[in-house]
Amino acid sequence: MASIRIREDYRSLTGPEKAGVLMLSLGEEHAARLFSFMDEEEIKELSQTMANLGTISATLVERLCVEFAEQISSTGSLVGSFESTERLLLKVMDRDKVESIMEDIRGPAGRTMWEKLANVNEQVLANYLKNEYPQTVAVVLSKIKSDNAARVLALLPESFAMEVVMRMLRMEAVQKEVLDDVERTLRNEFMSNLARTNRRDAHEMMAEIFNNLDRATENKFLASLEERNRDSAERIKALMFTFEDLAQLDPSGIQTLLRTVEKDKLSIALKGASESLRQLFFSNMAERAGKFLKEEMAAMGPVRLKEVDEAQMHMVQVAKDLAAKGELVISEGKGEDELVY
């Protein structure tokens, strides 16, 4: 009977063989978990090596485990940080996925105050800073990105802005205590107030969402909502700005809108408009342009309702964008001075 050869020479073991011995010594459950982290080629190579190992002496297994433990402990202290975690994740998944995961685990509190300020509207930040000491403003502007700082500086009162500039020119390294104090004030006063004022009314939010639905879906949702909560449905309808509400524009507003909207969108939108709204637009156009548009609308024949809805929604959005820029005024029609924007 042939004797079984037992391997006892540690120096003869190759790297893959050492890995194979270690995997076998860990047991099935732990080995299976390690396999799940390997790619197919690594699994094939290691499996083949394990299958050909033969018998390994207990002394050799023990020595290998001791060496492995020593190597692990000799790596020094481990430092777990967002950066090291992000680098590790980038090795095994797409950058977009990693950024999403890191954003979730960092959370808003994980970003510095100065990074948060980068997302604050410069007018809002300038309105807050103009009531602070010039030295405080100088510290803030020196900490945020230069393009942000430039926009904020341009919005500050001129004499105050120049005072801030002079402070920034004379400013040396800011003491940590001063920086911490400014950061604490920003967090406790400015950011907390901003969070409160930024809370949107739920009905306003839903009105904006409903504005972007096609007509059939919008009607379906509003009808269902009226059955469940008539008050909410009425509030949302009152807040919604529809295509027919463009009749509230003054002549200069309509002319601004006509100059901005693409002609093909205009003809499709007016094809499905009420007669009174059509006439309002035609009355604000040059006679020749109005005649050409009417001919174009007649020539296009029947138009799908979906296309009309999309064109009308586009015009409403253009009107809102122009209103936000101050290029036209959208009145609610409840009083001369009452405005939506």
C-alpha cells in the first residue's frame, strides 16, 4: 500500500497554494463568503490549486495561519474615512453609484458649511451678509469659492462692499476660534432660517406638478382628489397656472411671449385654444404675421390633443421663465397690484 505524501516544507508553497490552504482552513461558510468577492478567473485558479493540494501537515497549516495573522497586524493602524471608503468602492462599482452611496452616508451634515453655502442663492446670502460686520463678511467670502464670492460681492451695497474688500486685502490667517465662531453663527442663524423659509407649501408643490401633467391625467387626478378632499383640490386648482390664464397678460407681456415662443409651438398651442384667447394673441400681432399664422393653423389640419397639450404647457413654462426674469408680469386678476410672481 502506497504511503500518503504529507507536505511539510513551508518554503515549497506557492502564493496560490498558501491562499488555498488558508481557504480550506477557514471552513466552508467563511470560504464561500471570500469566493463571493472574487472574479471568475480568480475562483478558477484558486479552486484548481485547492483541488491539487494533497495532504498538508497540521504544523504547516498552523505556521501559515500565524504568518497571515502577523502580516495583517503589521499593516499598522487602520484609518476608516470617507475618502478611503470611497476609493475602495470605486474599485468594485461605477462612479455614479459610488457618488450616490457616499452622498447618502455623508448626508447634509457631512458637508462643510462652506460647501453648503455654494448651493445658496447669492441674493439670499448677500441679503444676510449685508447686516453683518464687514470683517465677518470678509471671512465668509475668503472661505467660499471665488465665483460665488464675486456674485455675492456684486450684490452688496457699494460702500459696504469696498469695506469688505479692504478687510480681505488686510486679512491675515484667520484664527481657528474666529472661523469656528463664524461657522457656528452661519449654521445656527442663517442656515436654520433658510431651511425654515425654504419649506414649500404642499399645495403649491402639487399645483406645480399638476401643471406639468397632460390634460387627461390632470383631470383624472383632480377629479379623484375632489372626491377625497374637496378643499385641497380647490386650493390646488387656484394655485395652478394654466394656458387659459395667459389671458391675464397685458399687451406688452403677450408681445414678449410671442417674440420668445417658437412659431411651430405657437401655432399648435393656439389650434387648441379658446376663441377669445386666440383673438387676444392675434390682436397683439402685426396683421401680416397674424394672417400667416392663421393660414398655417388651417393648413396643418387635425392635431392630436397630446401635441396641443405639450405646446400649451411649453408656452406656460416660457411665460413663467420670463416672469421669473422680470420680463413680463403675470397677474392673478384679483387686483391690479396682486401678482403671482
